[in-house]
Amino acid sequence: MPPPPPRDVLGLARDHEARLLPWLVAFAGLLAALALAGAIAVDAFATRWERGATAHLTVQVPEPDAPAAAPATGEARVGQRQAGQGQEGQTRLAAVLAALRGIPGVALAEPIPRARLLALLEPWLGGEGSTLAQGLPGVIEVTAGRTMPAIAELRAAVEAAAPGAVVEGHGVWVRRLLDLAASLRAIALLAAAAALLVCAGLVVFAVRASIAAHREDLAIVHGLGASDGWLARRFARRFGVLGLWGGVLALALAVPALLALALLAAPFASEPASVAAAGSADSLARLRAAALLLPPSIWAVLALLPAAIGLVSAVTASITARLWLRRLP
Amino acid sequence: MPPASLPLAAGAVVVSRAPLARPGKVWNSQGMVRLDDIGLRYGRGPEVLHGISFSLPEGSFHWLTGPSGAGKTSLIRLLSLTERPSRGTISLFGRNPDGVGRNARQALRRQIGVVYQDFRLLGHLTAFDNVALPLRLAGEREAAIAANTAELLAWVGLAERMAARPVTLSGGEQQRLAIARAVVAGPRLIVADEPTGDLDERQAERLLGLLVSLHRNGTTLLVATHNERLIERFPAPRLALSHGRLVAQDG
């Protein structure tokens, strides 16, 4: 009974040095995983910020309790008439609210209660906030419907209702924030690419070491007529598997690291359920909340990471082997 | 097909093998191996072969003789495509191996069986897998590989040593294993470099008998040796080398 065909014709599995490769690849893979997760998270946050910024704005109304003045100009009169406002005895805040609520596209316009304003200012003003309360402007939060009306239209209506009122569109700082997010995302993607390059570099060194150890055997098999492709496939298979194991180890290291980061970030989440779960005594609930806090695409990318590292390792090993084999006659 | 009268080791089983069977001897005047003004130097060193020209007709058997350092091994390396000539042209089976792509060159290599002086067996593989390797490289089916390899191991008297590693085999057994590997894929040309170098007369005659039996089936054979008794025992035309030059060619 003939023995079964050998799985490792070149004896590559006998290299003890190569057994370290999965661990080295795992650390580079961990960096790649964290960088990719960072890029995805920044992307998700940027999208959320952009959506919030374009859907919300605030209007500041100085002297909110003063009576609304009659519009001075014909244009303002038209604006008030359109909004159905400009009645006698109305405060400036109420006039602006009425003007905003009459504009198509505005889903919600609500004044921020004075107590909440004071609470927001307390960290800066301390107990003095209440004595300054009389000087504070009224602040109205405006939420858009499907599309925010043109900011110029809002400004005209607000100015007509209460001269001196200011519309804060958040556009400038959100744009800066988005620019910052784009830069962070680019840096994170570069870091991930660099980590994968490190993986490839490790494989190159390991393949060269393996070739040096099996130089004689390679020459014999090449002399028997093995094509470069046939020989390179032995290296691709061997180092692809080692890279895959490195990727699995990287995944095993990355998941707890990302969950720990998400747990730390949970109290700052916008979703109340995440905040509540983060404070829960049930560690399983906390972990689940942390996992849900991360964008789902992070888990998808992490799941693909071992295969991606395995593929990078296999292709790198094949190219390295082929380049060396070209030296043989 | 190995003849039944082959002088094999005791206990060897002789069976017919389709891969080794060739139609009757064909003497092709064009020459299946042709060397034209070949020179060879290693790196920037001196030329070790100078202006070698000869042709081997298909199905022929030639001895390659000469004292140590005459260039026999260098010529064998050229014919086994292990080296490229520094000048001149080689034609193997009507093709110039230095004028074809790497895959085509390797395909030519698979038509050449080489028996090395130092056997060049793969120590981590069993005897069976060493012999089966050329068939696996040729993409044969595993069932055919198993049958042919087992048959050939039996032919060289190693049926009982299939699972043995080369290091556990004697010198003679290793040499027979190397011959089995060289012939298993039914090559058109066999070149052997001192295949009986470290063997006693009886073992050497047995091994030469194996090779000559292949020649009788149409395989072209070139054997390098300086064993005159062996040449007398198996008379054939000879190519004689001296100081890297072909000094005599008969037949």
C-alpha cells in the first residue's frame, strides 16, 4: 500500500523560525485592525455630525422678553405677514418663534428653557449665572424636516420678527470638524496600509529565510522540471496559512481592545440606552452595549481581516519566491 | 519495458511498465541532442569547456569518458539544463533550451532524466515520494503515480523500502532510488554522472544493466564514467573529454 501523497514536498513545515511568523504578523495585524476601526469610527462620527449640523440650528434673540417692535421696512412687514405674526403685545422671542414655525421646512422650533440655559452656563459662571440671567438672550433650537430651508430665508424672517436676532448655522465649525475627520480618516487608513506593508515585509524575510534553508531541495526539485509557478505555490500555500493564523490572532487581540475602547466611550454616547448600559452592573449587558456602539462595518472589516492578511501573505510569498527562482538557470 | 533478464537485486520483481516502453530503436540522423561550439565558464572564471560539438542520435547509448577535471560533470550539467553555455548553442529534441521561456525550459527538463553522482535525493521524503515526484510535477493522476512508482521501485529492488527515508538506505539502494527517479516519467534522454562511482563491480554492473535496458527500449543514454571495466562490459561509442575539449568521438 503506497503512502499518501506528501502535503509538503519541499519540507517547508520543518522551519522552526517560520513558526514565529503568525505572532509577528498578529501584532502588525492588530495595528491594522485598530487603524481600520479608527477610520470607520471617524467616518461614522463625521456622518453623524454632518447630519446633525445640517438638521439643526439655533437662533439667539437678544432681549427676548421685550415687546416685538413693528417692522420698519416693507420687506420685514411681508416676512411677518407671511409668518402670520406682528401682533400687538407679543415678545420678541414669541415673534421669532412664530416666524420660524411659519416657514416651510422647519419641523420644530422650541425655545431652550431659561433653567437649562443657566445649567449649561454654570460650569463657566458658577452661582453668578442666576444674577446674569436677565441679560441672557433667548435661544431657540430649530430642527429641519427633510431639508433645511435656505439660511438667508431664515435670517430674513428672524430679523423681521426681532431685529438683532442671530441665526447660528453651525456650518463653519462643522466644516472644520469634517475636514479634521477626513484628515484623521486618511491618517488611519495610511496607518492600516503601513501595518499591512509591515506584514508583507515580515513575510518577505520569512520566505527568504526559508529559501536559504531549503536552497538545495529547491535546486533538486527545480532540476526535476518543477516550474516557477509550481514552486512558488508551495511557498504561497505555506505562508498564506501562517499569515491566516496571524490574522486570526490579530482578530483575537483586536476584538477585546475595541470593546474596551467602546466601553470607555459608552458614557459619552448619544444613545441613552448605551449610556444606561455602560453604567450597568451586568458586565454582559455592558459588553453588548459597547459592541452595539461601534459601527457594524467595523465588525465586518474585522471579520475579513484574517483572510486579507492570509491573502497578502500568500501573494507576497509567491512574488518573493518567484523573484528568487528567476536566479536559477 | 524492463526486460525479464535484467540483473536486479535479489528479490526484485520485474513487471512491464507502459511509461518506459518505447517503439523500437530509432536512429535519427538529425540528432535529438546537438551541441555546436559550446563553451562554459562559471561566473568570471576560466572557460572549463571549449568548443564542444557533437550530436547524439535518438535512441543511442554513449559513454562520456575522461580523467577527473576533464569537464564531464560540467557537460552533464549543461545537458541537464543546470547550466547555460557561455557560448555556442544546444539543441534538445529539436529546440534550443536557451531560446525558450522558463516554463518551456522546465518542460524540456521533464524529458531529461538525470542521475547525479551524489544522488541528490530529498531527505525529508520517503523513497516512494522521491520516485513519485517527477510524475507529480508532470501532473499525473495520483492513482497512476501510485501504480507506476510502486512498479518501478520493485524493478530496482526497493519494493520493501517504499516508506524508508534515503538516509536509512545503503549507498547502492540510494543509487537505485536515484535511477528510479530519473526514469519514472519515461524521459527521452537520460544523462548519468558517474552513477556507479562508489559501488563495487557487482552493484555497478547491476545498475548499468538497469540503464542499458532503458536504452534498449529507445531511450537516449549518456553515461559519464572512468570505469574502463564497465565500458568493456557494456560496449558503446564514447565521447572522450580532456581539459575541457572533446578529444575523441567514436560511433
